[in-house]
Amino acid sequence: MTRATNTSDRRWLALVLLAGAQFLVVLDATVTNVALPYIQRDLNFSPENLQWVVSAYALTFGGFLMLGGRAADLLGRRRVFITGIGLFAVSSLAAGLAQSEGMLIAARAVQGLGAAIVSPAALSIVTTTFAEGSERNKALGVWGAVAGAGGAVGSLLGGVLTDALGWEWVFFINVPIAGGIMLVAPVLLAESRVETERRTYDLFGAVTITAGLALLIFTLVNTTQHGWGSARTLVGFAGAAALLVAFVVRETTTRDPIIRLGILRSATRAGANVTAILGVAALMGMFYFLSLYMQDVLGASAMRTGFQYMPLAVTIFLTAGATSSMVTKVGVRPVLTVGLILTAIGLGWFSQVSADGSYLSDVLFPSIVVAVGLGMFFVSGTLAATAGVAQHEAGLASGLINTSQQVGGAVGLAVLATLATDRMTDALAGGAAQPVAATEGFQLAFLVGAGFALVGAVLAFLIVRPPREAVVPAEGEAEPVPVVA
């Protein structure tokens, strides 16, 4: 590989740009939540299909992340990063112009593909620019703080834009921001790639995992109509299983897999990815159902709902920013474990929401507990997943942790939405009023989400044990790894 140097100032400015891009793609996972009631009304979404506004994005984001990471490593991380930002901008424009269910879901799917290209390219640039130890911890602390707050800020921004300009602007706002990133990226980012004679891309692997997960989610969602034991449901689950098995077979037999499964032989890396699936499953469900609870049950406007997320967003940002130094002092495992325990406690608290409750009594305080946990979880989980990875596999490791997060979010939301809908339907059949029935569904979703986070905490404690030198600098720490061109 050839090398090019960056000044210290330029590297940190580059980090700001990269973290901003990651903020944008994370924000779009939740920016639609507050706007969902308005989108449902204007585009005549059915209750069953509404979650696809969120899931279509998360699904293609997760399904194609590894392909994006592979392309970044081989074609050039800066080049792929800029291409992904361009695709993200175009699809955001299309989403804002959507006039039907199908058009919006399709645009969101393409938007997720753009995010799948941007995110691993950006994170691999970070991990190849900053040396392991305290410097990378600081860089990933900034990354985690910005990315972690993106989910909460998305809800805030979504509420403001929806009330002030219309739900379309939750998508239109991406266009000028992405355009600015595209203009500045060539100035701040040096090119880097892995030099190899073979440049192959496992498109079959990307398609089978994405199709398998899409069929799994579609089948889960439709159990509310067809039942768990119907032939349609069983065939759907069987088809999803077949596609996912085909993906595993492909990855273990092809010469150039999209995911080199051997990278998961590290118990710490495998554990970090499993906890990411569980943690983000809980997180996505929380934002989705909390937004519906505040608007449909408590009667808050979109803008008010957005501002009510502010304490959560600020707390995630502050906690994530402080977590890198915490990890350096005590290690990844205790920080990740405690973060997931706090998330579980906060979600368990949310499971007590009531139909005649209020923001102060039912939302504010559990939001802060969850936010502290999520801030710790995002940073320590990323550190555990990327610690000790060789530079030529930086894109693979960063793509894998992002894939785990997005897959967890998409599948987790489908599971929680299905359970909540079933509970609400049963309550309505029993004569409960709509707000009471909806609240019962939300309670169940929060409680199961708490279970996801608690299982993640147990696994983190038992499995995640990165080498200490991966997160704590040795005496006479090595110079930062320069960006290669």
C-alpha cells in the first residue's frame, strides 16, 4: 500500500466530517418516527405497513453494509464514501417527493443502500487514521457520541420539521447536508485502499441475506393477519430460513465472501456483534413506540414530541463523549455490561406507561436512564468490535458491527411491533378503549425490549474480553497510523 500523511489538525477535521456523515445516516433511522402519524394519513398507509417506513431503511442498510465495507477496502474508502453520500442525497429527494406507500418504501430502501455504502467507509477511514490506544478511543468517543445522539436528535428534528414544514422535509433536509459533505470530502480525506490482485464482490451473499431478512420481517408482520400457525406464515419462515442458510453456505464456500466468518472466531468480536443486535433491537423499538405513545396517547404534537426527546439526546451525547476515557480506565467489558443493564432498567420503567399518564411521570426519567445506558453501549460496543483488527480488514470489522446493529433494529422492531399489535387487538376485542389498548401494546413492547437489553448485558459480561492493549495505550504509545493513498 502507498502512504500519504495528514496533519493532526486535518485528521481531526476529517473526523468531524466523517462523524457528521454517520450522524446523518443514524439520524435517518429515527427521523421518521415522529412523522409517522402524518405519513400514515397523507399516504394512506395501513397499520401493518407503517413500520416499513423504518424497517425498509434499516433492512437494506444492514443487508448491504458488508458489501459496502468490501467495496470501500478495495475501491478506495474516500471514493466509495463520496459515492454513497451521493446516492443517499438522491434517494432522500425521492422519499420527500413520494406520493404513495410503495414509492416511499422503495425510496427508503435505496436510502438504506446509500447508508450501507457510507457508514463502513467512514468508520474504516477513522480506524485507519487513528492508532489503537487513547487516540483512537478519543476519536471513537466523538464518533460514538455523534452517532449515538443521532437517533434521539432524529426524533427532535423530525418533530420540528414535520410541524413547521411538513413530513416531506425530514427527507429534503438531507439533500443540502449531503451535498456539502460531498464537496468537502476530497479536501479533508486522503484516499486509502487495500492493494490486491483480486477485486471480487459477493453480490450473491448480500442479496441472500437481505432477501432472507426481508422475508422474515414480512412474515412476522403478517402473523397479525394470518396467524402464527397458518400455511402462509410457515412457508414464509421456511423461505426466510432457506435464504439465510444459503447465505451461510455461500460465505463458507466462496473464495471471496462478503463476510469472512473466521473474523467471528474471536469471542470478543462475536460477543460484541451479538450484543449490538440485542441492544439496537431494544433501541429501535423504544423510539418507535415512544413516539406513538407521546402523540397517540398523550396527545402531543409532532414538534412537542420532538422537543420532549431533548433530554434523552443530550444525555446520550454527554455520556458517549465521556465513555472513551471510562473504557481506558476500566476496560470495555464492564462499561458495555453496565450500559446494557441501564438500558434494560430504563425500558422496564417505560413498560409502566399508562393511558392517562404524562410526559413528566411516564417519559422523562426513564428516558434519562436509557440514554446513559445507550451512550455507554454505543462507544464500548464499537471499541470491542474493532479492537485488534488488522488494517486490511478495517472495512470488514466496521461493516460487521454496523450490520449487526441494523439487522437487530429491523428484526427487533418487527418482533416488537407484532407483539404490540397482537396485544392491542386482544385488548380492543375485550372492550378496551383505543388509547388503553394501544398503551397495553406499548407496555409489552417495552418490556420485551428490556429483555433484549438484559440478555445482551449477560452476554457482554460472559463473552466480551478484548485484550487490554486494544483500549489502553502502552507506555510510549505508537504514532498514529497515517492515512494511505
